[in-house]
Amino acid sequence: MSEDLTQQVKEEVARVSALPLEEQPTAFAAIRDQLERTLNSDEDSSSSRQGE
């Protein structure tokens, strides 16, 4: 994971942690979704490079 993405995630986790408890599950789910999309796009680009 790039340092920039790591920093963004840290900042977002800190922001979400300050939210009211009832809002946190949805906000943390959004972070998880963003990370999954990032990981999946990295896997897709790695797979396409291996086929070359």
C-alpha cells in the first residue's frame, strides 16, 4: 500500500472514530469498501501485466 493511501486511511479512521457511535459502522464500511476496491484494482493490474 502506498504511503499516500496509508496516510489517507489513517486520517479517515481518525475522522470516523470521532463520529457518534451510531454513524461509525456505515463510515467504517465505506473505508473497507475503498480498500477492497484499491486491492482489487491492484490485483487486476498485476494479473494483466503477468499475461504480457
